[in-house]
Amino acid sequence: MTQIDSLLIQIARAKRLAATVTDIEERQKFESMAAEFQRQLDSLQTRPILLKVR
């Protein structure tokens, strides 16, 4: 599993938990987690891919 796949799973999980939690503070915590995972994903996707040439 790549780091991108892992982040996509974490984003989906945090969003799903945020949607099911009734406590506002808990919901905000999960929404914040999803946003942080999304920032990490965006950062990975904007980096140039370096290929190792032999």
C-alpha cells in the first residue's frame, strides 16, 4: 500500500467518523483530522516524482 493509498483511507475513515458522531467537539476533531490528511495528500501529489535512472 502506498502512502497515497493510506492517506485516502485515513481521509475516508475520518470523514465517516465525523458524520456519525453527535458530539460537536468530536465531530470537529475528526473533520480537522481529515483536513490534515488531505493537506498531506495534496503535498505528496504536488511534489515532482524523481525517477532513478540507471
